[in-house]
Amino acid sequence: MRICCDTQFIPRELISAAMLCIDAMIEQEPPPPDRRGYHFYWRNGLSLSDPLRSLLTDTPAWGIAEALIKPLQLALPQQAQVSLNIPPWNHRPGGPHLDGLTPPEPSGRPGTFTMLAGVFLTDQRSPDMGNLWVWPGSHQACAAYLRRHGPDALLGIAHPQFPLAQPEQIVGDAGDLLLAHYLLGHNMGGNLSGLVRRVVYFRLQSRGHASRWRDCVQNPLLEFAPVQAVVEPTL
């Protein structure tokens, strides 16, 4: 399992409400005038009516994400990351990273989760529009490494150095949904489009994930029983 990406899960009215919310965040705390490339806003303690959370939980996106882990259930997200990519930024990432490792959680546990969900708010129909880069199969390569070295070695591979496949840029339209395994290496690419790229990310955990994270990072399909039933994992 690498990516599930589909078109127009997110109604236009919810996209418009989220864009207005982000406009207000930018107005309140604008990026530095000379800022190019990535700029993030973190929105914590999401309410039921939050326009960012609604992109996920008030659309078919939530059911599709949860269907990948049945009979497990997803915990409701409490945080959203607004990810801007400001042009012009002539950048090509040198390699991938994994989330939640620099720094780890206050308990010392790696900040693992089940899957990354991203909602595109702007079009990224061709490469070099601020697209997310992903390294296909890296979730399996990372899991194999952690089976050899133990799950606690995860804290040492925030930027995996072992051989991986060539990266791909994810393309899509506003309203598309990206779902990616936690261990899928990824990074942000350059933006030569002339338009600020906007994506809202959610780091989704299955209920009880924290108690089984060591097993999850060694068996990448452990929490994905429906996927495991139809895909022969490469372990």
C-alpha cells in the first residue's frame, strides 16, 4: 500500500470555507516578505465545526480512510497542519523524511501514527507546483530495516539513508484526497508555478495505536486488515 488518491471527495463549499479560514490565519500571522518555499500553520484543539476538520470528517474522505483499517477505528483528529508552498522556489529534495521523530513525543515515544491524510486546496496538475514528493515502497523498506534493528531504531531514521526507489511527485486538483502510510518517506518539492500551493494535512491514528506502534512499524499492514486481505505484502 502506498497512496490512495481520488478526485473531488471534498465539496467546493467546504474548500471555500477552509480557504477563508487560512486567509485569516495568514492575515493574522503573515509569512516573512522574503519567505519562499514551505510555511506552516498548526491548528490545535479542532472543534466539531472547525472548517479545516470539516474537510475530513464531514466528507466521504473519513469513511474511505477508516475503511482501510476496519475493524479498527480512527481517533478524531485534534490537529491540522496548513502547509503552504510559496513560489518561486527552485528546490528538489535530496531525500525523504518520516514525521514525528524530530523531536519525539514528550514521553520519548516516536510520534508514529497510522496514515497521513492530505486535502488539496489548490490545483497541482503538473510537477513542480509545490507537489509532495514520495518514495514508492519506502514504507516496506523502513519496516524491513526496523525488523532487523528493532523498532526503537525508528528514532534514528528520520531521514532514511538506505537505498530507496526513485521519488514521484503527486499531482491532483483542488478537492483531491491523499492517503499515505505513516512509513512512506516523503518531502516537499519546489514551486515554479507562480501560485501558492495549499494543502491541509491530518496525522491520523487508529484507536489504540500508541500501544502497538512497535509492531506497526515492523509490519506495515498490521493496522490495514482490508488491504492485507487483497495485497500480498512484501516483507
